[in-house]
Amino acid sequence: METKLSMFFVTRCLALVLALALTACGAPAPAPATEAPPAELTGSLTVLDWAGYDAEDFWTDFKNTYPNVNVNFEIGASDADIYGKMKAGDQADIFHPYTGWLQFYVEEGLVEEIDTSKLTNWDKVPENFKEIGQFNSKQYFIPWDWGFTSILYRTDRVPEGIDSWSALMDPRFAGHLSMWDDGPGAVTVSSYIHEYDETAITEDQLAAIKEEWIAQRSLNLFYWAGEPELVDAMKSGDIWVAYAWQGAYALLLGEGVPVAYANPKEGRNSWVGVYGIRKGTENYELALKFLDSKLAEATGNNVVNLFYYGHSNQDVMTGITDETLKQAFSIDDPAILEKTNFTPNLTAEQRDAWTAMWAEVKAAP
Amino acid sequence: MTFAPTPSLPHSPPKMGEGERRAGGGWGLDHRATFRWLIFPPFVWLGLFLIAPLLLMAAFSFRSDLRGDLLQVWTPTLAQYARLAEVGSYWRLLGISALMALGVAVAAAILAYPLAYFLAFHGGAATGLYLVLLLVPFWTSYLLRVMAWKLMLGTEGVINSFLQYIHLIEEPLPALLYNRTAVIITLIYVWIPFAMLPILAALQRIEWSLFEAAADLGARPFHQFTRITLPLSLPGVFAAFFMVFIPTVGEYVTPILVGGSSGSMYGNIIQDFFTKAANWPLGSALSMIMLLATLLFVFIAIRLINLRELLE
């Protein structure tokens, strides 16, 4: 027993000495002038992403340029889920949050600053998109996918059309409405309808919003959690009017379902998805390469063509010719962005209060 | 899986005394030591993956918010519980969920009984096959089975299509899906095969000689059932009841799929605070309340039923 232990100890010491010697040799040496060619680069990256985004179509440029790098995916179910996982010490190198949730990562020191000088596609990203990922004048996230939120409706059931977010509360559509299962989303809709300042909702306003959604619940068929669920129900005709992202709109259009995407008088909502690099990752350089290739054109085209979402690479967006897509992005409407409300970032207090409000709506008698 | 009648302790050779068994048991080890070794792995497993997370959750419920490191020393606060005390609708929902679970557990146990009875007494050589057939659905995903209910109950589903086909209704009935009734129906369906297993085990333990004796004394089949079968199978029925009741109180998947806006259960609220709100302290407090309430209910129920007496 004793000899075994001491042998173990000796090997451990040897390993330690070796490791130290290696780092000692490696550390002071300047970075090699010529990096290994991309095709020979090996390594491993872990990406915490949403279901569906793990498909190779959405990182095709990286796959083709670095075929020998092993990319693993972990799946998060929602922004809160991804945030919870990262906070609990998830070892993913890269993660994918959306506007509203970004500042928590910065506040909690979970995200590494991005060295944009190493991103070859960075200049193709418009300035206003870049700003979304900036906190304390540092770039913490790269913007990647974006889209609208508005009201999606069946034109055969609602031939008169829809021009306001209050359609979600309209008794005429009782039993055929579907709201997204999300507290902050509900606060957003109510604040558009009542012209509240979404960034400064008071307690009284929140109480009124709660009552409004409790009343809405009896008209609402189900709260949708994932887009496919909503698409199925709109296709079958169970749902006529819904809170929706334009991915659902484009999917239904593509399948020939008679639907339209409203331009409410209060304005549409818009959100942006970003990628961040985990603070303390050992794969920082590789992660940067991954993000750079995420911004590349072939990947961007897949985001637009397969998911019907916008991409932060401007060349991709200006290159769209497909009519369905043009309609989905309202590309031909020059004033659409002026009429759009961007999702503001939440404070921790707002997040807790708004999500609790939504739980109380669901629990209400 | 062996549900064939196996001789339980009373059937084993009667003359083997305690001393003989120890000497000739063939274990080669002291019984107690063996027991300790055998209990060790599950004990560690439960400790690491059940007890420790439960304690952590209990600790989280006394935290004021999720800011800062997850594992740190914090000053315990009752803030979360105070907040919950103010929201009457959560408590009401807990009551509703418990009532739903009660209904589901009673219905599942009652409906599973004839199944188990058939398998135990009339299955014959094919009992094993029937059992496998009953359990086959469990080889498919739970989600898949609940989705199948959506196909049954939906506006374009099997039931509505059939009723329209025979012209009993003109417009599809919207009320079949997306409400609490749909949740209850689906849950009963899901639980019946599970509930059957403990009842079957109890029925298979009943000795045939009891029926023969009863028949000799002139008892009709109905009396045999009420005087022998039912009382002796009750421990299995209660086991089935608790097996269904306890997990159903905290159920959240089925309500999401077939419950609609108004079919939420208490478990959905807990899930929301963990996965949608990133508010683990409040979610933990809600979970602790549910845990304590369920334990209390089970404790009272066991007292009322007097399970020990039944088992002896």
C-alpha cells in the first residue's frame, strides 16, 4: 500500500515538473508568426444555444473552414434557462442570449470582452447593431440574429385585418387567441397599448397589467412556448390571432396558409440575439474564430433562408430577393424601423416583478 | 421483470430456524455486514443526488435573490415565504393541484384494479405477454403519448372527427382540449399501467388455499372477493394510490401540453420560476411548500388508513 502511494506521489510530481517545464518553455515565446492553416487546426468548442440552432446550417462557414475542430452543443430552453446554466458554472465557451437579458451577464461577470480586431466580418455589421452588445463602452457581445414581434393572424378568419396590439384582448377572437408564455412579453404588449414607458413601469401599472392579462386568459386558448406549437395551431385553424415572431409568419406563408403580419399602430417590437464568450474560457481564440464565421455570408444566408430571421451581416440582408422574405422583413417599407420598438434591457428587479406577475396570471382563479 | 408468483417468506421451508439459517446460509459473510455493503451504493447515490439537492433547495429558499455567486454564504431571510404568503392564488392552485392529484390517483387505482385482477387470476400462461403488452407504451416517450392525446382531443382530432362523421355535432367541440378536464383525463390514462403493478403484486401474493377454504365453507365468488381478495389486495391499492398521487401533485408537463391557458398546475408555477424567471429562491420556496404539504397529506393519509395494520 505504502509503495503504491509513494509511486503515485512520484508520478504526480514528475507530471507537475514536466508541465511546469512545458509552460515555462511555452509562455515567453512570442506567438508564432504563421498560425497553423485552418484546415489543420484542432480543438474543441462548446456552444450553449437554442434548440435548432445546433444544425450545421447555422455554423456552416466554421464547419467548412475548420473541419477538424470539434463543436459540441448544449441546448437552453429560454433566456432564463441559459442565464441560469451560465450562472451555475456551465462550461460552454459560447452562449446565445437575447436583448433584455444581456446586462445580467455583464453585471455578474460571466462574459468576456470581445476583441473585435480579430473579427474579419466585423465591418459588415451596422453600428446600431454593434451598440446592442456594448456595455460600459466595451464590446461584450456580437449581434447575430434579429427579428420582429407582432400580431400574426389568419386573413380568412379576420378579413378586416388587425391594426392594434389590443387585438390580443379582443373578445371577438375568444378561444382562438394565443399569447407567448412570457411575463416581460406581456408587459411589453400592455405598455404599447396603454402607452406606458416600458423601462419605467410603476407598481400601479404592473397591477393593471396583471388584471388585464387575467381577463385575457379566458379568451386565450393556450400560451405558446415554442414556435412549432404556434405554427401547428394556426395551420389547423385553432388559433386565428397570436403574438408571434416573423419566423412563424414566414413558415406559414411558405406553406400557403392565409396569414398576415400586422403593422400595429403602436409599432412592432424587435429583438436581437447575440453571442457572448464565457469569462475564463480556455478556448478564447477559437471562440473568436467561431463568432467571426457566424457573421460570414453563407451562414447568414442560411439564417435568413431557413429560419426566416434577420442576420447582422448587412450584405446578407441587402442580398435578399425572395418575395416571401422581403414581405417577412418588410424590407420594402422604408419606415418600418422607425415604427419599431426595440426590446429594452431589464433590471433584475423588473425581471423578478414581471415574471412573478405572469405566474400570478397563470395561477389566478 | 418477474411478476410470476414467487414464494415469499411464509412459503419457504418452515423448519429452518434462525440459527440454522445463519450457519447454513451460504453467504460466507455476516448478514449485517452484507446488508451494509449492499445499502452503501444506493445510500451514497440518494445522498448525493436527492438529499443534497433538496437541502440546497431548502437553503436557496432562504435567499433574498439570485445575485452573486450561487454557492456563497448568505444571511437567511424569510422574504420569499413572506412574498408567497401574500399571493392567495398560489395557495389556491396548490389546493386545486392536490385535489386533481387525488382524483387522478383514485381513478387510476380503481381503473387499474380490474386489469390487475384479470392478469392475476385469468391471464393464465399468457400473463407475461399481457403484461409486456400493457407496458409497451412505456417504451415510447411520455411526450409522444401525451401528444397522441392531443390528436385524440383536438378540434380536428379523432373524437371530434368521429362525432362530426356520425352527424352528432356540426361544429367541432372546442372544450375537449386545453382545460383542466383534459389534463385529468390524460393523467389518468398515463398512470393506469403504473398503478396496476403494485395491485397485481398484491393479488399474486394471495394464497389459493384461502379461496378453496372459502369455497368449502360455501362462500360465493362475490363474497370471496369482498372477504378475501379485496382486503388482501388493499395494501397494493394504497401503494398504487400514493405512487400516482405524490408525483401528480407536482406535475407540470401534461398541463403544458393539454392544459391551455387555464389548466396550469402548481408545478407549472414552480417550473416557471426556475426556467422562465431565473428566480430560483422563489421557486425553491414554492417547492418547499409543496414538499411539506405533500408529506403532511401522506402522513395524515397513512395515519387514517393505518397501513401497518393492513400489511400485517
